[in-house]
Amino acid sequence: MAVSSESSCQTCRSPLSLGLWVIAAVLGGLGLYQRLVHGEQAADFSSYVPWGLWVAAYIYFSGLSAGAFLLAAAAYALKIKVLEPIARLCLLIALVTLLMGLLAIGLDLGHLERAVLVFIRPQFHSMMTWMVWLYSAYLVLLLAMLMRGSPNASSNLRGLGLLGIFLALGFAGGVGALFGTVAAREYWHTSLYPIFFMVGALTSGIALVTAYVAWLWPARDAAWRELLILLGRIVLSLVLIEFVMEIAEYLVPAWYGIGSGYDLVVYTLFGPYWYVFWVFHLLLGVAAPVALLALRRDPGGIGLATALIAVMFMAVRLNLVIPGLITPEIQGLAEAYSDPVGGKLSFLYLPTWFEWQIVIGIVAAGVALWFVGMRLFPRILPDSSQSSEVRS
């Protein structure tokens, strides 16, 4: 059975969906106004915790972008025929989620006009400089590939795809290196982080693409079902690999039960925000999806499982960012320090409603960007006449 691209978007344009988007846009707009007028005063950052939800959102959205793009690059550069029908879909998802991630980190940092200094006075010993240059090159590459057309439209797309693989792996791993090179933070300072971030990007990004194909792909025929089963198997393998790496990351510092690394693992697993790991990540983001992907091959089961993985991967990013900031690097530091008015260092952090408003607004902006991209870049989705072209 094949339906048109227009009918595939009816769910997106239903009154309920439109109403939810309007609510999200209004809430996000109010949060943006507060951010622009009052800065970060309503955020729960403290004298010792400078990063929070927005940084986690940044690495979450940028990871989605890298994972989606690498799936497209496999179609272009490696000529994997079964992936060609979704290649441009992956490119648009990569572009939208990249812009969402950059918006999140831009609102966290402030003074975006200073970003030009990274280009006119770059310091290439800084990992941040490399990240900005990689993001810029990646953004240009995405736009160039989207404007080229279908996977078979130009032989140059294969070269661009090969280049894009290195760029996507570079910035996905570079975000991990950005954290891993902070030697003062023991929780982050590990050579495994670049690999961990790359695997996480693949897992979450391909899961997002698979969920879209399961729920909103217009050509629902036998080839679509076969493609969906293949994507589901890829996601299942990736989420298991990522979880094994995560287990190693927790077990090694916890083995002897001593040290600050052990304290941070205990905080993550059994601290006041234990539910982020056990409920949102382990139960909803790993156990339930793995069971669905292993036991079911129907589109509904695959769609639900991959949607859970894509959304709940935000919990992984939160557990990467927050625990590394809430423990004193020197014992007794909280008691030893006081400012002129008698204040103490605070190591507590919980995202405020204002911070969540900004994230909700970024999601609303991403949805708007998606529909704009669907109009600007043709052939993102196949027409009903193209449904028979999907072949393994």
C-alpha cells in the first residue's frame, strides 16, 4: 500500500498536533524573552555549577544530527541501495537537529557575536576552536548535499558523503574530546569519551530516523517494511553496544568502592536523581525498546521502540553533564570557601521550569524548521509513484 507524501503529513497537521506546537512555541517564546531580557537569572546555575540542561540538550541534538547524517553518508558514499530512499530525509533531519543544538548552546553561552573571533583569531590548541570550525564545515556540507538532489543526481555526492563521514565523526567525537580533555573533571577525563559520544550519536540519530520512517513514511509497501526491519536491527545492535560501554564506564571506577569516581557513580545511580538513570534511561530507553526490537518485527513495535530510544537518550546526556559538576574536586572545598557576603559554594543543580521552557521552545523551532526545509528542499519524501523503487 502506498499513500502520498501529503497524506503522510496529516498527522503532523492535525488540530491536536498544531495545538501542541502552538503551546510549545508560546512557552518557548516566553522563555526566550526572559533569557534575552534577564539573562540566566532564572536558571539553577550556581557558584560552582556553570552548565546544565542546555549543554545536555546541545550534545543531545548535535548527536542526533551526526547519527542521522552518517546513515545518509552510508547511502551516498558506500552506495547502499536499500538506504538511498531515506538519504535526503536523513540529511534534513541532520540539518534541523544541528541547528537546534547550536541554538541550545548559543543561548547557554550568550554573546553570539563573539563567535566571529574563532574565525579571525583562531587558537588551534583549543578544542573549542576545532569544534566551531568542524560545525561550520559540516553545516556548509549539509546544505550543499541537500541542494544537489537525489543520491543518483550527481557523482559528486559520493565524494561529499565520504568527506561528511569524517566531518560527522570528527565533531561527534570532538564533543566527547571537549569534555574528555578537561583534566580538572575526573568524571569526564577519559580517552573513552570521544568513542562513547560517537556511538551515542549513531544510536540516537538512527533511532530518530527509524521512528520517522515507521510512523510518517508515505510509501508503506513490502520494501518499506524490509527497510524498517533492517533499521530496527541496526538500532538494536547500537543500543546494546552503547549500553555495554556505559556499564564499563560505571564499573571500572566503582570496582574497589573508593575515590571520587566511585562517589560520582553512586550519585548517578542512587543519588537524588536516581530516576533519570533507572527509569528514563535504563527502563524506557534500553530495557523496553530492546525487548520490543528483539521480540517484534511489526512497524508499530519498531516505531515505538526507536522513538523511546531517541527521546530517552536525553537522559544519557544529562548523566554525562551534571554528575561531573556537582562534586567538589577537593574535599572540604564547600566549607573552605566563602565570598565577601558570607555565601558558600553550591554544588546543587536541578533544571528550573525556565530552563525547560527554552528546551521546549527549541523543539518547537525545530518542528518549524522541518516544515520550512520540506518546502525548500524537494524530494525529501517519495511520491506514491516512487514507492516501488525502494529495493534492498
